[in-house]
Amino acid sequence: MRLGVDVGGTFTDLLLHDEKTRRTFQAKTPSTPEDQSIGVAAGVKLICEKAGISPGDIELILHGTTVATNAVLEGKGARVGLLVTEGFEYTLHLAKAWTPGPLFGWINMDKPDPLASLADTRGIPERMNARGEVVKELDLAAATALIDDLCGSGIEALTISLMHSYANPVHERALRDIVTARFPDIPVSLSSDILPEFREYDRAITTVMNDYVRPIMKRYLSRIEDRLKQDGVTARLHIVRSDGGLMSAAAASERPVHTVLSGPAGGVTSTMMLSRRSGYSKLLAFDMGGTSTDVAVIIDGQATISRSTEVGMFPAKVPTLDVRSVGAGGGSIADVSELTGSLRVGPRSAGARPGPVSYGRGGTEPAVSDANVVLGYLPPVLLGGDMTLDVDAARAAVAKVGTQLGLSPEDAAKGIIDIANEVMLGALRVITVQRGLDPREFGIVAFGGAGPLHANAIAELLGCYPVLVPTNPGVLCALGFLEADFRNEFVQTYIRSTKGLDPSEIWSRFAELEAKAQAWLEEQEVPDADASITFALDLRYEQQGFEVAVDVSAEDVRAKGDLSRTLADFHDIHERLYGVRFHVPVELVALRVVARGATAPVDEAPLAIAGSDVKDAILETRKAYFNGAWHDTPHYDRGKLGVGARVDGPAIIRQYDTTTVLIPGHYAEIDPHGNILIWPVSKGK
């Protein structure tokens, strides 16, 4: 039995899969921002009760967490000390001289304080050049004195990031040995371990971020393991990485920077699986939760992996799935601007506490979920009867906004929904239109607690069909965790022109990285049958500022042949990405080895074929507001809609973890995999 746990801003989602019976069980419980482990432990208890099992029956827990992200965004990380090469004490302050927008953006930029302060930074007498040659020997006596001064000042973690340590880490390791001997309780991160690549600012800030969240992550994982152990859970705990892979809890404690986009990764992983199984090669992942909405592009069953991301205003150079987020979710608060008198929605969120007004937990400001309640899109009872919504309170809160705007409660609620949809539409345009992709060539996968509520309206605006609502949309991120593979990257910067380069120089370094990858797979206890290792080179045209990763076949690595095939692939990839190829020398930037450990897919029992009338699935008929008028709208029980069933809009399809809104002029059908496919009637069969 495998359990996926996704902690969101409003709810903690859990999905349990029993491989023997091929059954899945799901649960949602309110998140506990003050200590996420409380909500996780409560969710584990709840899902065990639903499945009729004891906590000790769970064998594996796969957990996506926002602990690292929240610590950086809220500025509540650890106090980090930083050792740099003498003369480079201002690396974090100088950063990249990037400003948000033109002059006006620069004037209004509220530049955050670095994650390691200047007062906690020390310059070490030493210097290495870009080829790893010692220019200035490490002054051990001076270094020891500086370390004693810094580590004795009360820092909670220490980062060591010296110039060109990616080429030769000997000085960083010598400093680590001094710290370990004299201050064994202070955790130390080396930039040559965390990010052995060139570009000193990226390397320094990524390693500092790792230490900034490291003590917090360690405490969190310790708490959650203790709570689960007290409840009788003996399962191994694994954490989801930002690139959709898995790492052990111990590895996450040491390198939490790899979890900064842990949460959204699960939904993208599931969307890739859905693409392969459904046969739709182009899909947009649309994950709308209570606090934010995450979107991503899937082409040919694969999402793009970016080599860097941003957490707030800080870059983090770690592999991440290419996901865009906007502050629009079911909990996004709607209000009227005192300055302009216009309606605005988000990015402020009601979160889990107090939550939207309709939740009855003390919320007073109307949220997007309250607007859905007022319009009749959300039924008064959710989560299979476990949660009752206060319809009257939601209507009263939305009515206050309507009074300020001179609108009826219904029209005010519709305005709130429309603005929220436009915010999310903007994120979808960024990942499609701004990249030269036509959204009309894509389907859209709706998931998250609120995704199926809004996806049909979004699809109508963008023209992307079908809208695909999977069988477990509200907990799809947790399902993605269950289907994620173990994954880790090993990189070595090696800047050389490929002109006249002896390929044996490359293949020997690949062998060193492969040995590290193999050792990591063994640490993660990945069986040999499930393990795989792939190779890539980061290449660019000479004098370019950015590089392109090009896969290299294992045969080429083993045979130690020439680079002609790899260089030809680079030219093709560059032309496909940027529309041009140059006839200039190609430069090698880095070698990259990726280790993977496959996990078993979630194989659910097949859905029953529809044999009865669709009318038998109708739960009730309620009023809902569409196109400026109230309509009698049937509510269907999704569990009673078998393969081939067709529902015409307007309609509401209800299930435990979400509600799907089918707007007029559209119809929904159940495909052989149990997914809801929504199409406009104009494209009907």
C-alpha cells in the first residue's frame, strides 16, 4: 500500500493505493499552516479509517511539501553564515543587477535582504582559477580564526561557496573539515556539492537557500516521522523533488533546496501519465487549489524541465518542472479598491484558516469559493457530507461587494468568477501564446479542488478542448506522487571548445559522474531492475550566454567514440527551439548524468460500463446562474456515470474531492479510462 500526501494552502490531500485489490481511497483534511505535520497525521488517520486498514499496513509514504517554499517566501528561515573567497563578500548583494521592468519598476522595487547577511559573511584568504588551479593557497590559520568568530556568533547553518570550487573543491572541503571538528552541531553545505556549476551568484544563492531552509526542514521531517510513529505508521517516508522525482527523507533533510516546487510537481507528473494513457499528446495542466493556480505544458507525454526557478525574488538553480503559478484559487479574496472603485480578486487568500466565508470558520471577506456557492455551482454539502457550507453567509458577504459596485449578488459573484478566470487565463497564455504555441491545439486537464469548477469556462475562452477531468481530480497531485520516479542529477562544469577536443576527456568524466549516480541509487535502495542512468551534455555556440542540454546515448559513452552525432543533435535542437542554426564553433559547458529509479504505476480496477439510464445518476436538481439567468440544473453523482455515459450542459457533476461545472452549450462523456471529457456541442458527434 502506497500513500501520497499533498499539503496545500487550504487542504491536505491524501490518496491511498492498494496494489493487491487495485483500489484507491482518498481523503481531504484542512491544512495546519502553523505545523503541517499536524494536518498530515490527521489525514493519515482519516484515510486509514476510510480504507478500513491499520496505519501499520501502509508500506510507503510519498509526500509533497511546501515547507521550504514557505520559509523563503515568508522570510522565516534559519540564520545562515557564509564563507566566500576574500574580496567576494558582496556576491549576494550584487546579485545579477536584475530589476523588475523598466525605470519605474526599478524605482518601486522593494529589494529583499539577502538570505545570508553581510554581518554573517566572512572572506577567506584563498583563490582558485576557472581550471581548478590554485592561485592563492588557503590560509588555514586565518580561516580558522574567521570560522571561530562566525560560528561562535549564533548562526544556525553555514554555507561555503568559494570562487571556482566547481572546478576544484579542495579548499571548500578543507574549510568544512575545520568547521566539523570545531563546531560539529552546525550543519554545513558546500557549493561544490549542492551545485557544482559555474556562475558564482547562482551557486552561492542556491547553496545559501539550502541552508536557509535546512534546519526548518529537518525539524519538520523529524516531527512528522515522530507523529506517524506514534500513530503506528512504520512506512518509509519519501519526499517529492521539484523536478517530479523522489528522494528519501534523509536526503531531503540535507538538500531541501530540491523541494522548493515540490507540491505542483505531482500534478504535472499525473498529467504526463494521463497524456500517455488517453492518447492526447498535447495537454495543459490546470491545477487550481485554494490559494494558487499552477499551469504547465505537456507535449508528447513530457513536461519541460527547467534548470532554474525562482522562489519569491530569489533564483534557485535546481532542476524543476516548468510550472507557472498565479495567486488565484478558491480562497482568493475579492474586494473593491478604495483608490479606483474597481473589483479585484487575489492574490490575498483566506487560506485554511479562516477560509472562505461559506466554510463557517470565521472568515468575513468573500472568496472565489463563496462566489461559486452564490451562483449554485458548489452544492451546500462537500466531501461526501463531511463539510457543510453556509450558503446564506456566502451570499451576504458577496452582496456587500455587490452593493459597493451597484450589482446584484449574482452579478457580483459572476464578476468575481470572471476576474479570477482572467488571472488564470493570463498564466495559460504565458506558457502557450508567448512561446509560440496555439492553445487551440491543446486539451486542458482540470484538477485541484477548484480546477473542474472553472476549467470549462477557461476552455471556452481559450478554445482548448477537450476539458479532461480525471477520476481523482481533487487529489491528483497526491496520485502523481505515487507515480513519481526516484530522480537525481549529477553535474560537472567543464568549459571547453569542442573543436579539437579529445572525446576521451568527456567520457572519463562521465564515468566519474556515473559512479556517483550508481552510489546514489544504492543509497535510495532502488532495485537494479528499476534503475536507469542517462547522459547529457550542456552545449552552446561560442559567445552565447546560455546553453542547451543534449542527450547522449549510453552507447556513445561506453564506446568512447567521437562527438559528431551529439553535435548534429545540438544544431537540430537549437534550430527547433530558436529557429536558427549557426556555423560557428560549439562550446561544451557541462556534463550531466541523471539517475532514475522507476516505481510501479497506479493500476486501478476498470470502470464499469454504463448499463443504466444516465437519469439514474441524478442526485437532485438545483438552481444555478448561467448567462445572466437562473436555470434548473441537474446534479449528477459521478460514481454512477459509467463508460460511455453522456451528460448535456448545464449540469453539475459531484464527487468526494471536487465538483465539475458543465456550462450551457457543452456536453460531457465518460471515456474508457473513467475520465470526464467535455466538448462544445458544436464539435459533438
